[in-house]
Amino acid sequence: SLPRAQRTSATTTTTMAADAMGGMRDVYADEERDGVRMSYGTWPSSRLEATRIVVPVGCLYSPLKKIAAMPPALAYDPVKCNGCAGVLNPYCQIDFRTKLWTCPFCQNRNHFAPHYAENISEHNLPAELIPQFTTVEYELQQAPQSGPPVFLFVVDTCLDEEEMDELKDSLQQTLNLIPEDSLVGLITFGTHVMVHELGFTECPKSYVFRGTKEYPAQKVQDLLGILPAGRGGMQTQQAQQQAQASAREPAVGRFLLPISECSFTLESILEDLQRDPWPVPSDQRTQRCSGVALSVAVGLLESAYSRQGARIMTFIGGPATTGPGMIVGRPKTEAIRSHTDIQKNNATHMKAAQQFYKSLAERAVASSHVVDIFACSLDQVGLLEMKACCEKTGGLIVLADSFGQSVFKESLRRMFRRFPDDSPGDGGHLQMGFAAQIDVTTSREFKIAGAIGSCSSLKKMGPNVAETEIGTGGTSAWSMGGVDPSTTLAVYFEITNSNANPLPAHKRRYIQFVTQYQHANGRTRLRATTLCGPWHGDPNDASPIARSFDQEASAVLMARIATHRTETEEVPDILRWVDRSLIRLCSKFADYRKDDPGSFRLSQEFAMYPQFMFHLRRSQFLQLFNTSPDESAYYRSVLVRENTTNSLVMIQPSLLSYSFQGTPSPVLLDAASVSPDTILLLDTFFHVVVFHGEKIAMWRDQGYQDHEEHIHFKNLLIAPQTDAQRIMDQRFPVPRYIVCDQHKSEARFVIAKLNPSLTHNTNDGSAGERIFTDDVSLRVFMEHLMKLAVQS
């Protein structure tokens, strides 16, 4: 292996060789090394040219992605630039003689601290300067030790007996998964809200809050008789003096206790938990005050554990019908809002509820607390209004039909996944992080337009913040709250360099993501990822930019913008924007002769992109048909927090075919792929479907798989189920598992996703499943695209 100094120059030479080839790069290697996928590897060097490449320059970044090549967390604080606060990284210019380093972002020259200056040399570099460590993580020594994480359960009691038993069973199992030093609390709600005092062991004791009014944090403190705590739940000397004067006690020790001290009390309360006792007339809904319960939970944690890692885990079995945040009235004659009601402004409670939950979310963000929602009901529960609480705080959403379904039970269990015991620095700890904040630093030729994902603006203005906003803009720093290894943020940039100021050929652009979060071990960690890439300045030759195009990341970045715009725009307008963008992109980068659709050709870098857009247009993210407002909100929320691979599966599901003709193979997501003698395995991320062809289902029903001479048929039936289980084992939220047969009712889960190349109007004798739809097929879509793209 090369000495370190030689390795530096070797890396630079490789990078320059790749740049000379036009920015060709292995996007999967980038993702494995830094957790980043970019729409373009090579960027146009002027604002004008950037508008002509259509897809915005941006990237998808997973701040907690497990990186195999990354060194263990460094047990010292990072060296930061005095000018822009950028963190020392391999792209800094080092003067070993004068012991100075030049920041690549602001060009500021900085002195090394004495302990660095004494030891640093070309052959003795700290980890953060070694070329292959473009992502490093620090365990901050100056930051105060955080307390253990807090889990506050907020449980709906307006459930029927069967659902109640399933929920209690899941919660009791969850107590065994939580680390022993973690603090837990319990709030139950129905007609009223009950805050259980776990520290009182003589008998079950709880404080009751009226379910029809909102309680600010101060009121919650007064009614519970608790004192506001300092960082980590510690009481200041002044607070202790106030406690003696007012006979108040801290919440930790009364309402929040280490699970090792209160597991018996908590299990006893859960065991004895009854349905909400208030009578419900047959013509009315149950009186459920979900909004007030969340408000009290936020107030309790604000008072007890501000700026610390804490999760409010909310379990809901129906819509809020009373108090602030109500979704629908109690009379059953009033229907819960639909997409049509929303479009016609007939959703009576929606605006007020959204405003209420948004204000709760802002309070939770300010205290670094996370709100999770587990909604299990056959009807809507108000997820559309409540989703701000999760999206702004980095919380998780799970939507299922029942608390007995594996979608809920297994998802809840997987939430508490831990690092393997042999993982250095992380072994045995929960994979979730708390109180995360991300700060983006850029070089001067471009600015930050915004971010789309589970985040909230920290309103950090600066010279690198663009005036044009995409998503949550006007800032270079965001609060992400709760994070895990799959949490992914989309960050968009705006190139501001003008045509009049051409960049020199050797010029590079630099981006740095600095994520600070509370690790589950109570220490504060900081992860710094630094990226470097080339510019391209020739407006007459776009081929280097085209060769660096990542069609998968670009499809996801565009899907996030489209999804974000659904909150303020009508879906038909968004579909027109998607179509126009695709036509402009193809006009720019395809090879063709003017006005000759037959000559249209797309290079391999763009070949799949139109197909992704075709499936995005038909997806549940932009089509409201056959989904409730809650389901649409759920699907969109999951899309904007997942990584590139998972997001692509949501946009264009994967389809595998199993037959006697050979090994399982991927097939086109097309009606022609359906055959009576094959089994299909469809993965849409939210559903995993095993679809048996007509003949296969008939042979199975006749029991051929039970005969020894038909062992191959038995193996054929087992193979897709084994693969389906493998898919489901890796995923959160756990997908719904469906086994169905051709021409039966549940076959709709597969048929609805297929490209309708064969419809009831097709008469050419093609084999496959005829789909009764007026939707255009991919072939017709591509014909129109080619015709419009080549127009003069």
C-alpha cells in the first residue's frame, strides 16, 4: 500500500482522470462511502446553463448511514475554520511548514492548535485528513453528557376489547426492548386525559385533564405540581430553592422513571387498563381527545426534559372528536373529510386542526422532542392534520388496519433495533439518534435553495442561502429531531455564478454536511461529510454533464418536489409541471433530428428516467383515486424520509417472475408479464404481493404440491414466499403481505400497478392480462414524449 502522502496524490489523479472522462462516476460507490446521491456529478458553471439542465442540482443525504470504511468515532472535538465554521477535511490545503490550513469553502487561512501543529506531517495525518475518510464522526468532549432517552407512551383507550388487548400486549413486549436506564412515562386518553404517576407505588394514581381545552406548558406544570428542569432533567440550585418554597417536585421520579425501577408498576397499569368508561350513544362517535393528549405530553416533556432526546409515542385507534385538534364531530351524520371535501373547502375542522398540530410540532422542535404516530383503524384517524407533528420532529408514522396486524406489531418491535454487539463505539445501543441538527456549508459559486424531508428550519441566514426556495428554504441549517440509519434528507442548490465570470478549468466545488445529534449512549456526536466535484464551462458541449447524470437520484429528487407541491397546488398542475420538465430534459439531452420522432435516442444515463416519471404520474403520491386523505398523507410522508433505493421501489415497484422455465427473474412492470403458469412477486414498499397465475392456483387448490412426484411445484410455491419474507425482514414500516390469485379480488393490488399495455380495447392477440382502464400505456406515453421533444 502507498504511504499516506502518495495516497493523497493518487486519489487526486484518479478524480482528475474521472473528470477528464466527463464526470463518469460510480453513484453506488459514492453512496457507500458518504451516504450521498447527487442528481449530477458534474455541474454547469453558470446560472443560465443550470436552468437549461431542467433537473435541479441537488443531493440525497443519509446522515446516519452505516459506512463500513468510516473509522470509529473520534474521541476529540473537530477543528473548525475561524471564518465559516467548516470542519477540517481531506480537501483542505495544508502547509506543513507554517502549520496552516486553508478552508476550501471560504479560503480562510487557519492556524492548527498546538497539539495538532506538533505532530502533523505529510506522513502523519489525523483521520479527518486521510483522503478516503471524506466522512468522519466525532464524539464531542466539550458537550455536556445527555441523560438517557425518554419514551412517553400516549395511549388511546377508545378501542374495542380485542384491539385493546392487542395494543396492551404489544406495549408490554416493547418494555423489554427499551434500554434499562431509559426513562418511561404513560398517558392514556379517551373522553379525558390521564397522566399516570408511576413513582406512586401504593396504588394506581393519575392526574385527569379535561378533554375539551388546551393546556400550555405552564398550566401542565401547575396542575401536576412539577418544576421545570434544566438540561438532562437536572434541577438548578434556583429551581431546588423554588421547590422547597412551593412543595413541588421534579417530573423525573414521579411521572418519568427509569424502566428498571417502574417496569412492575407500568405493567400492572397496562394489565388493568380498561376501555374509556364514558357511555357512547349509538348515533355518535366515541369522545376522543387526541389533540389534548398530545398537548399535555408535549407540555410534560417541555417541563421535565427540554433539549434532550425524548420520544412521544402516540397510539391512536380513531379520529379526534372533541377538544382542540378535533378532526370530525361526534354525530355520525357528519362524515369525515374526503379529497372532494378538501378541494371544495368543505372540510370544516381541517384548517384549525392543522394549525393546532403545527403549533405543537414547533414546541416539540424547540425542545428537541420527537412525536411518533402509530395509527391503527379501518377508518381515517386524522393523519393528514397530525402529520406535521411527525414530519417536523423526525418522528415515524405507521398506518395499519388493526393493532393485531403485523404491520403494527412488527414495526413497533423494529423501531428499537440495536447496533450489533461487535460494532465499535455503538455496540448494543439503539440505532436511533435524537435532537439532530444538520448544517450545510458550500463554496462561493452556488447557494442552498432548501431541503425536503423530515426537518424544520433553524432560520440560519448567511451568504450561502439562495433567494429561490425549494421546500424548506431561507436557511442553511435544519433541525431533524429523530434520526436513524435510513433517514434521508434532500438538499437542493442554486448555481449563482454568472456567465460573465467563467470559472477556471481546475476549479472545484465543495459541500459539507455537519450533523450533530445525541447518540443513544447519551454522548453528543458530530458527523462531517465533505464532497468535492468538478464544474463544466462549455455551453456548447453538455456531454460531460449528461454522462454524470444519476437518473435514480434525479427521479427521487423530482418526486420529492412534486410531493411537496401537493400541499399548496392542485394535482393536475403538478402533473403538467412533471410532463413539461420531462419534455425539456429530453429535448436537451436526447439525440434526434428535428421533427423526426423516429430518430429519437436517449443515452443509457437517461434511458430509465422517462419510465420513472411515467410511474410517478400514476403513483399514489400524485393520484388521489382510491386513497383517503390519510393514506395519501402517509405515503407522501414515508417517501420524503426514505433513501434512494426505497423511494424508487415506491415510485416504480419491482416485479419478479417465478416459473418452471428457469430461475426467478425480474420482469417488466407490464400487463404482458402476467401469465397463467407463473407466480409474480410484487414489491411496492408498502405491500409485498405474491400473485399466482390461474393455472398455478388451480394446481395448488387440487393439492399437487402434496405429492412427492411434484416436488418441483412445491418448491415453486415456496420460493416467492421465502423471497417475500427476506424483503419484509429488512424494511420499516413492515409492508402488508398479500397472497392472491389471478382474477380474484386481491389481484387488484398487482393489476393497478402494471403498465396497461393490454386493455379491453386491444385486439392484436397479445398474451397477458387485459386491464380495464382508459389510462395511457408506457408505449403511448413515450410516443407522445418523442413527438413533443423533437418539435422545432
